[in-house]
Amino acid sequence: MLPSPSKLLFFSTLIFGALMAMSSNSWLAAWMGLEINLLSFIPLMTNPNNTFSTEASLKYFLIQALASAILLFSVIFMYLHKSNLLLMFNFHFMLISSTLLLKLGAAPFHFWFPGTMEGLNWINCAFLMTWQKISPLMLLSYTMPLKTFMSWVIITSIIIGSLGGLNQLSLRKLMAYSSINHLGWMLAALSSGDNIWLFYFLVYSLLSISMILIFMTSNIYRLNQLIIEYTDTPPLKFCLFFIVLSLGGLPPFLGFLPKWLVIQSLVESNQLFLLTIMVTTTLLTLFFYLRLSFISFMFKPTNIKWNNMYSSNNLTLTLLTSFCFSTLGLLITSLLITMS
């Protein structure tokens, strides 16, 4: 069934707003692009048949509007004080970075992100976790000289993203805290160079969209549904949980490759304290990913399935492609680098 013309219009302006923010050469034009992107995403989030989506869209609008207002204030204040810009540099760029981090949902500005994810369907969750992050991350790359401030944001994001997912039964909240943790790694990659964080973002988007596509087709939102649903489909179970372990960054899957590059860049820049905390907290994220996988692999309950909406034929090609990329991606990439 084709989407309505209004949805296509808002989707087009959503893409246009993000591209405008990324390609602009002034902060005012970037602010306009972010506003177009925000006002286009709100109608896509709302669903008249679901009150939770209305609450999530209102919460998202209030937070993003607050961040946009502070960003506009910061930009105007910076233009008014151009004469003593060197004295106000740190204050301006710390304020701008804080507003962009609030738009991203990075800790300690993450308070709205898990609750908003909980009220959305899987398609909107995929947009919120992937596409809605790329323009603030691109703008944040212009304000990266603040090493101390950004280091604390990275540490807070990876700790909260790791600890927050330990006691979650909702898959949407679990994906939200996983996104916060990966956002800390992307910010660390952003301080090293544009190529590393772009590669990290592409791998993260591929794995996250693959997982969300499986959850959406199976109509799964809770952990106990996940345990029951895949007991009679072992190939689908293997594909899903290999993607889960790849998203957690477990070697030798593809998800380990961008983290490997970030670790190498942090070692070269002698940021060993930050690297130690990042690697340690990644073990916590692997713990709740392994716990999720272990329960589903080891137990086979006899409960009746909660839904019958799953059709394996619709996802065969997508699953095989994602499975091959996530499982063999690190090996293929290493071979290509060795041959070149």
C-alpha cells in the first residue's frame, strides 16, 4: 500500500531539511535546515489511533524547539560579539555544542530520548536513531576543539547507555540506550576525524535498520515476545542474533571494525583514560546483548505465539544480506586492505 501524498511531502522536506543543514555555510542557514527537518518529522510521528505517539511527538517537539531556540540565541549572540570573538569562543561553542547534543539525545541531555522512542512505531524509531542524528553530528564537527567538555559527554553517554539497558524489558528502550552508547563512540570518532565517524555511522545505521526491520515485520516490542516468537524459526533466530552481537561490537563481526578504528585513533592521540572507560563499558552493553541472545537460544517455551503477522518470505533477501555483511564484513574488509 502506497503512503499518502502528505506523508511523501513531509518525507521529502525531512530529507531536504537535513541536507540543507549539512551543506549550509552559515549557522543561520543550518538553523533553518534543522527547523525544516523538525517540522517535517512531527507529522510523520503522529498517529491518531495511538495516544502514545501523540505524547512522544509532543515531547520531541518541545525538546527540539527548546534546543533550536537556544541555538538561535547562541548564533545571534556570537554574531553580535564578533569583535571580541576570541574571548567568547569557548562559551559560544560550548552553548552551541550543548544544543546540538540535546538534539542528538546524548547524555547528560538524554532524558527525553528513551521515553520518546517508547511511544513510536519501528519506522519512526529507525529515523530517530539514524537519519535525525546525521545533521547535528555534522554541525557538531565544527565545534570539536572543546576537548575537556566533549570528553565528559563521551564518558557520560557510554556509561548511561551501558547501565540503562541492563534492566530494560522494552526493545525500543533497549535500542534507545544502545543508541546513546553508540553515540558516545561516534563523538569519540568525531574528535579523531570525519572519515571514521562517517564509517561508524554507516555501519551502525545498517545494523540498526536490519534489527528494526525484523522487529517491525514480526510486530515485536517486548523481550518476552522475542523469546516466544523465534522458537520455531532457527535460521531467523541465528540471523537476528548475529546482527545483535555485531551491533554490540563483538569480534569477528562487522560492528567491531569501526570500534577498532576508534580505539586505534584514541591510542595514537594518547587518550588512554577515555579509551579504558569506553572499552570497559562496552563489555556491559555486550552483557545485555548476550543475555538477550542466551535466553532465546537456550529456552524453548511452549506458549502460544502472541501474533501471526510474521511472514519469512518477505525478509529472506534482506536477512541474508544483513547476515553476510554483519558476519563476514570484518573478514572481507581485512582481506581488501591486505590485498591493496
